[in-house]
Amino acid sequence: LKYYKNLCSGYNFDTKNFRIFQGSKDTQFGYTVQQHEAGGRKWLLVGAPFESTGKKQTGDVFRCPLDVRNNVNCSRLNLGKLSLDNVSERKDGMSLGMSLTSNPKDNSFVTCGPLWSHECGSSLYSTGICTRVGRNFRLSHTIAPALQRCETFMDIVIVLDGSNSIYPWYEVQDFLINVLQKFYIGPGQTQVGVVQYGSSVVHEFGLGEYLTVEDVVEAARSIDQRGGEETRTALGINVARKEAFKRGGRPGAKKVMIVITDGESHDSPDLQDAVGQSHKDNITLYAIAVLGSYNRRGINPEAFLNEIKYIASDPDDKHFFNVTDESALKDIVDALGERIFTLEGTSSQGRGFGLQMAQAGFSSHVVKDGILLGAVGAYDWTGAVLKETKQGKVVPPKSSYQDEFPEELKNHGAYLGYSLSSLSLALGSQLYVAGAPRFNHTGKVLIFTLKNTGNLTVLRSLPGEQIGSYFGSVLLSVDINSDGQTDVLLVSAPMFYSLGREQGKVYVYGINNKLSFNLQGALEPSGLSHNSRFGTALSDLPDMNGDGFKELVVGAPLEDEHQGAVYVFHGQDKSIQPQFKQKITASGFRSGLQYFGQSLHGVLDLNSDGLVDLSVGALGAAVIIWSRGVVRIQARLTFEPEKVNLFNKDCVRGGREVTCMSATVCLSLEARTSSQARTDVAAWYSLVLDEKRFPPRAVLDESSRTQPRNLTLTTGGQRCQRLGFSVQETGDYGRPIAAVLEIGLRNKEEGAILDPDWPTTLRAELPFWNGCEQEDSCVPDLILNSHTDLLTLQSGAVWSVCHQQRESDTQQYVMESGRRKVVVVAHIENHGENAYGATLQISASENLIFNSLIVKDQSDIQIECSSEDRLSSGRSCNISAPFMKSLSQVRAFQQQSQVEKYTGDFFTHVCTNIQILYKYKYYSCTVCTVVTLLYYCRPFLFQVSFNVEFDLFLTPLPSSVYSLLFQIGFKSLKILTTASIQLESTSPMFLQEERPVREIVLELRRQEEHIVPIWIIVGSSLGGLLLLAVLVLALWKVLTIEAMH
């Protein structure tokens, strides 16, 4: 027994402090685990199916005390000594402890050795065996529902002629010994008695007097020839029938009598009655005629042979033998043995050899009126489910499974009974569930009823989906909300192949009142798991987190290179949450565990803290993981006063007048899990004001700055602390002060743990008082007046200027060419309540660049302007951020902009309306022809075309357009003429177009003079002269070189 600390982290299973029981890896200690309560104490039962008893590997169960005050190791229960009477058993390799089931109703438990075997003739049948162990840890009852009588269950009496005519005697004695060595003598098989007769009858040894072949053979060697002048065969048969079969005879055993004689009987008149009474007693007679004396004397043996054939049961060819002499008896030994041991064949019940390899107890499950046992090898490995009750064993016939397991699939071995479970339904009814993981290679689960009469009815079946996944190898039914009815059925497929690797999967089936099974989803390990065998073990747990629903633990013993892991899933309303809440791995265990999670169980509070603890089996070890109580800390944060009033500065901090306030932190403890003792928890908290802001507007007082602060909380109680702080003068009144309260437990390694679904951070806001009539809103009334010394575009205009409809009231101005700065003077007034977040938006044409904004009077109001692009023409300005007080004003501020030279299109519209009237005449004639009383008129159509010409004179006189336009030079003039035709409403005419409009655009451009600048002319001349000089120099150089050559 060892203790370890500081192993790994977890949720509410304490993986830092746990208890581990060590055992032998060679014995598979830890293959099964069960929490058990008996004798007023709590124990952990651990199966070790390879444990030895003497020289035989029988398997055994250990009990480990869970008294934490004593460091006591586990002790063996020595259950390998169990035995069945009248059976030739083979306990070596029976794997006792391979299945282990505790029954809390009577504090007993059942463990099984599914490979327990017994001899039947030359065969060895693994029928399996279980034993019930009482609360005193003593064997109370042995369970072997698959055990059947062997075909060799016979009582054989040999009636041996010992008269004087038998010679030599040793030949007869050798025959007897050889025959006995062919018999399968032993408990539950064959027992032999020998009667020798001549003139009288002697019992050499009786049935059951010797229980082994060796003992019987040794007794046969001691039989001497009794002799006698007469051969009274009828007397010998009657004595054997009346006495030998009653001395040690067994009820139900096949009765066989073997008569060996060498001559006709001297009491032949009694022979008919003796043989007839033997047949009435269901005794099968074999008769062997030894013709030695007849041959030696040359006598015809026909009468003798007829008498021996009469003694033998029909047919003669199977029950009658004759040999030439005593020495020839050895030639019929084999034939006699074969004929005797082919009597049984198939039993009358039709099961025959179907249960002889049943391996009953491969799985076990306690139900209301008994215990279910899985028999995976029954019926040619199709499997079966057997039941043991107080009234006896219940064995359903093979025909019960034929619809679900067709005969053509008999060679595929479904392994029904590999796992077992049960469902609790309304009104206390119960259904049984069995898994067949190898059915059709994909697996199947059966839901059925089983009456104690042996009538099994399959109600539903759930098929697997993937070949080789072992769907149905582990089953578990869970009542999630503890209302007495099963909510979900969990079916494991630990070899399910997913994402390119073998991971495992657990299917979750919901159950409704109509007994329909709806697949709600599947549970899977973490994404990095590889060959984990997720789902090898399943166990439900009581509510561990206080939500009222049971939890689930799933074993994955091969995860992380066969070290193993256990996953914890939480329950929800009639289902299981798909994402695991905790993963407990064995990789950090200093003890080097392997196959951690191969078995699981959790139903008892093992350390008396009011919480159910978890037991996990591993290779050579069993681990107890203590549960930790789950608590929640309720936090409350209040401020006094509730809002910051910066207009009331009531204290001094650091030589400055500030507003002083206080914060009250109240913490209370709520226990989410049940516990017998009152819980005291050491907690801490820290308070941060104006988080992520520097410098902060609110600062804790010096006496309150120690962080974190500690408190001891008690379940159901509340602790409060008051912290003082001050709020500095600030311009940011609009955003409230953010307060962050963080809470936690001081000791994370031991004791209770915080509910991870409960927040540990409380955020609150401390607003500023807005100074308005309404607490949540203010109604300002801002007035902006501005003016400039620039002239507008319409100033001095003689004609009206046509303005297009604009989205804003932007005004156009014209300024003289030498001006480089524009000044706008404005003032702002607030006639209403405080204006929070007031901004002044300034925009101007592209040829103006914002320069500055200056408040000219001595107002407390500040205007701050900002822009990402300092060369842009617009600005957004905050007015006395964060708010502009009520009835405040800025009497005068000026905004200056720098003017850039601008070249572009200048559009204006001259509106001239000319109305042209055109009169036209038309004539028409309509001819009507009268035919009897019918009037007929023909329609008429005509067209009128006309041309309109007019002259438009535009003269740019100083007073005709604008008085200021002489400062602007135009490059072009566009004249747009629009003509439309409109008919009077009384006109009988109509237009082909609905509203005919024609536009004519005339553009006039002034001819430009193209003058080449002087610097271009001078530069070009100098460049040409330089190029000429270079060419002359080059030619002179070439001529000089040629002259030299």
C-alpha cells in the first residue's frame, strides 16, 4: 500500500492524493474491482484470475480494507478451493475472479471462473463455475448452471464367471484390467463394481468404492478365482441386479451389466426371469461368451451361444461378443469400450453438447430475483444467457435465439452473453440486455425477457455499424435523474476505428415509454488518442457536481502506450453530456501503472467524507481516487454611494481633493455535493478598479491595497469586507468605472473544489452622476453660430443663380487670389442640460487645409480636434469632453484654414426660360356610308412637323453676370439648351412621346497660344553644338589612326 501526492490535475476526483493497492502483475491483480460493504466495514474487492492455489492456477479474489487509519495490505479469500461434488473437475486455469459482482442487498458478492472445466470421458468441457460469498467472506453457494451430466455417467457392474472351467484365470484378470482402464472412472462419470459367481455369488467390490481408474485396477489385480462346480449365471445376474446396483448406485446414472462366462448356466430355467427383471430395471446387458472350454473339448457351442445372445440386450450385434478362448478377450476390449460409451448421444432436452463449452460466468449481473450469467461458448459459440435463482437454474433452449442468430451464421461465433445489463421500467418491471460483440462481425445487442420457466422472448435488437468494433462488449444502463426508471443504455465498441486509428466509442441510446431506443449520440476519447480501447470499462456514479444527475466514467486502458486513462462525463436531463469533464491519466504515476482503467466501480463513500469515491483497476494494482466536494462561492459587490459625484470632493489624497467612496465585498459558500460534515473553506478575493486603464480614475486606499485578501467561509454563512477607495478628477465622465472581483480557493490541492461551471469573476460598473433630471438621459440644447468675411457666390449677381438641391446647407464662397488664409469665427451655447459626448464636425472644400482652432474667451470649455490625416480639410472636435455643462457657452472661437491653389472645373447655371407658341391649322374629312341601320366610320391619322429657330446672345458685360467674376479666368463656355413641347389640355391632338424633350450642348473654347519657353530653346542649341563637337573629334581620331598605319 502506497500514498502518492502531487500527481496531476483534475476536476472533482482528487488526482493529487489517492491510495493504491499493489498486487502481482503475473496474477492479473486488478482485472476486476468492486466496492463492497460487509461486516460493518468497507472493502475493495480485487479479482486476480491468474492467482495460484497450490500448484494450480485457479484465480482468486482479494479484499482490501479501506480504513485510512491503518496501512494494511490486501488479503486473499482463498476462493480457489471451491469444489463441486460428484464431478471430475479441472480447476487449473479456471480464471476465478474474471467476473466480479457485488450485491448490496445482502452484502454478498458473486465471482466466477468461466474456464472451470470438468472431465467427461476423453473430453474436457469448460462449462464455467461461480460462487456466492456471504457477508462473512465464506463460500455460501456454488453456481454452475451450464453443468450437465456427462455421457459417461454410468454405473457398470461386471458379472464375472469364476467357475472351475475358466482357465487360465490370469487371462480373464488381464481382460478385466484392460476393460477397466478404458472406463472413465471418477466423480460424475463412471463407477464400477465386480461380482464373481460360480456355484455362489461374491461381491468383489461395490459401486463407488474406488473413485479412480488406478484404484479400481489395483483392486482388480487382487481378485482371485473363487471356483465352483456349477455355473449359475441367472443367480449372478439376479444378485447384481438386486444388490450390486443398490450398493452405491446413483440416481439417474445409466445402468450397465457386463456378463462374462465360458459355459451354459446350470440354472437356465431362472435365466428368463433374471434377464426380464433386468430389462425392467433399465439395465443394459452386454454378454461375452468365452469358447475356450468348448474348443478344448471339441463340443458344439451352439446352445451356449444362443443362451448368451438371449442374455445380451437387443440388438445382438451391439451387445453380444464371443471369443475363441480366454486369451482372445483382449481383442474385444476396444470394441466393448466404444459400444458402451456411445449410449448417451444427445439428451432428450435437445441441448446435447450445446452447453458443454458454455463458459458460464464470463459476465454476471445481479437482478431482482437472482443473477444473470453470460455463457459465450454455448450452442457452438453463439452464446446464451443463463439465470440462477433461489428455485434453481434457468436455461433457455437454443431455439430462443434462432431468429436473431440464423443457423447459417453458426460458424461466426456471436459470443452472446459477453456483457449483461438490465433496464428498469415503469411499474417496477425489468428487462434484460445482453451483448453479442462478434455477431456478423459487427456486433449486436439484445433486449429480452426471461421467465423462470426458461421462456426467453427477444423484444428489440440493436445492430453494430463497423466490422471488428466489438459493439456490445460492454453494457451499462443508467437512471440519470434517479427516478427509478432507466434513461439511457450505453453500448461500448472499444475497437471502433476512427480518424485513421483505433480509438473506441460508446453509443448512447435513449429509452422512452414505448420501449424504443433512440441513438442520442456517441462518446469518444480526446482527439489525440491512439489504440486507447475507449469503452473497455463503464461505471455510473452518483451525482458528483450537484446538478442532480448521475455521472459516467469510461476506461481506456490502452491509451498513452498502454498506460491507460479514465474519462469522466457528466449527466444531463435523461442523457450524457458529449464532452468529457475530466481525464485522469496514468502517465504521471510514479508506480508505472499499465492498463489503468481496465475495470471501474464507484458506489460507496470509502473515506467517510460523504462523497462517493472511484475505484480503478490496473495491471497489478487497484487505485482508489478520492472524490472532492464541489462548492460555489456566491459573490456580491456594492458601492457607497452608488454613483460617483465628482462635484462633491470630500477628502484629500496625495494633496489633491478627491471623491472618497467604499466598496463592500460579500462572499458566501454553497455546497453542491452532499457531505456529512460542515464544510469550511479558505478562500481569497482580489478587487481591481478601472481595469486596463492607466492611470486609473479610481484608486484603492492604502489600507485596502493588499491583494489578494483571504477569508474563511463556512457552508451557509456569509463574510463581508469593506474597502475604501477614491476617484480622481478626470475628464472622462461618460464611461463608468469598471470593477473586477476575482475569487478562488487558497488550497487547490486538497479539500473542496470550485464548480468549474460557476463564474469566479464578478464584473460591476460604477457610473458617474450625470447631473441631469433623468438618471439615464440628459436633454441638451446646443446652438452654433458662425460667420466669415468671405463673399458668397451669389453676392452682387444680377441674374438669379440656379441652385441644385443639396443634402446639406454648405455655402459657396469666392475669395481674392492673393489670400492664403480663411478664418471662421463661431460661438456655441448649451441652453439645456449637460451635453455628453458633444462633437463639432468641420468640413471644407479640398483646397482648404485645416490649420488650428482657438478658443478666444476665458471659458472653461475646451475644444480638442483630431484627425488621422493632418493635411485633410475636415476635423472632428470634442467639446469639453466628456460633457458640456448646462447653460455653458463658448463666446468666441476661431478656426483657421490654409488655402491651396486650386485648378478645376467651375460650374454655374444660368436660368433663361423662353416660351415659344406655334399655331398650326389642319383640315380633315370624314366620309360615312349608311347601310340599312349600320353606321361605319373610318379613323384618320395625320402628322404635323415644324422647325423653331431663335437666337441667343451672351455678352460678358461687367454688370450682366457677376460683379466679382472678373477675378476668374475661363477656358471654356458650355451652353445647354433644352426644348420641350407641351399641348394644352383642350387640344384634340396628342404627342407620340409622352413628354418630348431635346437637349443641345454647345461648348466654346478659347484658342490657346503655344509658346516654347526660352530655356528650352537655349538648352537645345547648346546640346546640338556639343554633339557636333563630339562627332568632329571622333572623325579626326579615325583619320589620324589610318594615317599612322
